[in-house]
Amino acid sequence: MKTILNIIWLVLCGFWMFLGYLLAGVLLCITIIGIPFGIAAFRIGVYALWPFGYTVVDRRDAGSPSCAGNVLWLILAGWWLALGHITTGIALCITIIGIPLGIANFKLIPVSL
């Protein structure tokens, strides 16, 4: 069942969200300060490409420098990616088949922020 959901996800919204995370990662990797956040964007992008069957693990030991980076991420990329997840989640929830995919999209909003 996970494979079927992942294939439908990939066709309907996963590829486009992956491209968004890829673009954000490339833009962040242009600066030396943004490289760790660019790598994180690539990891989240791979997760957004094929999400069913995987879980997100929160790191609580990241320290205070990551707090400043998280603010930059939120302003520069997180807001736009969250908006993409909201838009595709609402569009997927219009159909009965897309409801599980829309719910998965809504679960990715906190990850993108």
C-alpha cells in the first residue's frame, strides 16, 4: 500500500515539492553560512519526494546557532514551501482518493517551517 501511495504522491505533488526543496537547497548552498541548511533542504526534499514509510526525527541538541538559522530558513524558504504544501494539500483533499495524500501534505508543513 505504501508503494502505491508513494507513486500517486510522486505523480501528483511529490516531484514538484522536491523541485521546490531542491531550488531552496541550491540557493542556500551559494553562501558558506547557508550550506548546512541547504543540505537539510536536500534531505527534506528527498523525504517530500517519497514520504510514505519514513518518519521525521526532530533534533533537540542542535544548539543556539541553529535557532538563528531557523529564523533565516523561515523567512527565505520555509514560508514558501509551507505555502506549497498548503496549496497542494487542499487540492488533493478535493477528491476522495487524494485525502490521504492531502493529510500527508499537511503533516509536512511543520517540517518545512
